[in-house]
Amino acid sequence: MVSVQQVEKMIKEKLPDAEVIVRDLRGGDHLEAIVVSNQFVGQTMVKQHQLVYDALKEAMASEAIHALALKTYTPAKWETISQTV
């Protein structure tokens, strides 16, 4: 099992500019991650997710993370979304 803080650290190592929010959904191996990064600008959602999964590939391969609900945003999109909440 991997901690929420470890997941945040792994993502930030791959995407240093990222704002990362990780939540434990069920006992440590089912997580939700919200990642906001300038590196997502001009990228498809699939490419955005691939960038995050690449940062977590070891934890995913070892099943330290069994399931990950992933939401990725550019800073502009995140600003729009956070204003409506």
C-alpha cells in the first residue's frame, strides 16, 4: 500500500509544476487524484492521463494502487471549474 503523500510526491516528481490533490477512497489502494499542470496545455485527456500514470507506473504495477480515479486539468480549466464550486 502507498500513502496519499507518497502518491502526491510521485506525481510532483514527474510534473514539478503540478497542483495535486489525492484522496483515499477505500482503504489505501483505491485513490482519487486531481492534477492541475501547465504540461497539460494542448494535450488530449488521454495524453494528460498517460503523463500521470507514467509517474505512478511502479506503484500501479506492484498493485500498491489498485484503482485510481484520475481528473486532470490545465490551470485555466481548473480556475473555471473551481469558480463554479
